[in-house]
Amino acid sequence: MATTKTFSQRIVHDYFPVVVVLLAVVLAWYGAAWGLNAQGAIERVLDEEAGYTQMELFEATMSMERPLMPAPHQVAADFYESLTEWPVDSPRNLIYHVIVTGQSTLLGFVMGTALGLLLSVLIVHSRTLDKALLPWIVASQTVPVLAIAPIVLVVLGSLGFSGTAPKAFIAMYLCFFPVTVAMVQGLRSPQKIETEMMHTYAASRWQSLWLLRLPAALPFLFPALRVGVAAGLVGAMVAELPTGAQAGLGARLLTGSYYGQTTQIWSALVMSALLGLALTGIVAGVERLVLRSRGGV
């Protein structure tokens, strides 16, 4: 009985706040849909001269064809229809767009992680590079990605790169910064007595890096990877906007805005949020496995 109580307490402790916040968001969403769609429903659906009740107004706002803000059940219906009524290789299926955006995100994430690791190692082992690179790395993130994306796409396009590569480059641009900053802090986290012990054993710089600094930096690396993969998803979607791409979640958003399909826009937003949660969840799972294997959990 005690075990059952402990398990139920853990479920309540872990999931009850999430459920409460989710319900609050849904209720606020319905309220916003009612308020924003009311005027359009009165003009396009209801007969203002004949009069109407508040219930009729509520029903009209919840069932408009092109609402200013679709209700949650309308987004859920469009989401379900997209996944079930069209084949996966159809542009009308959200999974098709998830695959396209996911490829750019993962490629950019891998590239950004590799670049961040390389820069952090160079900065930690060279005071000159520390003073020369780190300020510019920080300054690079002050440029809005919406401003730099068209430039990158044009330059890479002139060099013959198209399709996934330019979008992955934008994703890498957003991924490498949190990894670099976190790994610089992590690689510098070993205490002085630990580094002096490595010198006592006549360890080289690379041995100290592999045996001491990298293991000490793992707790800093994985939170940065979770931030980086989410930022990479944003970068991949933003890169799809100025190119007029026909596939990808960013392209789905753009198409919905062109034709005034607000429900399509919101379903793509929900799918992008779920994709972001899935990617960060995968990174968190890898983190638990790695830290547990090293005795960190």
C-alpha cells in the first residue's frame, strides 16, 4: 500500500501542475477565440437586426470557417484531418513537413554542436583566442536571425548550395552559441587541485581534456544542447520563410498566411511545438543515460 501511495504521489507531483497549466491555457485560448471572433461572427454569421443570444454568439465564434483565432477544437480537428486523411508524402500531411524541417534541424544541430565544442576547446586552451573570439561570438547573436537568413541563403545559393544545406546553416548559427558558452564554463569548472594532479601525472593537454575537463563539462553540455536543438528548430523554420519553400513547417505557416487559413497556421504551430518537445526530450533522455553511466545520476 505504501508503494502505491508513493507512486500516486509521484504522479500527482510530476503531472498535476502540467495538467493544471494546460487546462488554464486551453480556457484562456477559448476565451481569446470568443473575444476576437465575436465581431466577425456578428457581421458574417449572425443576423444583427433579428437579434441573437450570447449562446448563439458563442457557438458562432467557435464554428467560423476562417476565424481570426481558431478555437482549440478547430485546431485539433485540422490536426487530426491532416494526419489521417492524407498520405505521409502529401504536402497536406503535417508529418511530411515535420520530416523536411526535422532534417534541417538535426543537421544544423549536429553542425552547431561540433562548432561549439571546437570553439570552446580553443578558447579554454588559448588566452589569445579567448580575448579574440568570445566577444565576437557574443556579438554574433545580437544580429536578428530574420535579418541574416536572407543574406545567408543568397550567398549559399550563389555557391550552389540549396535545399537542406542553407536551412541547416541557419539552424547551426543559432545552435552553436549556447553550446560554446556552456562548454567554456564547463571546461573551466575543474578545481585547481584537480588540474595540478593531472600535471603531477605528467598528463598532456589532450589527456587532461579527455580525462578531466570533458567529464566535468557534461552537466553543462546537455542543458545547452536542449536549448540548442530548440533554437535550431526555430532557425530551420525561419530559413524556410524567405525562400518561398514548398515543404517544411515554416512553409506551411507561410502558405496558411497567404490564403488566410488561420486554422492551418495554428495546427502547424502546434506541430512545431510538439516537434520541439520531442527533440528536447530525446536530448534529455540521452543526458540521463550518459550521466547515469558515469555515476552522475
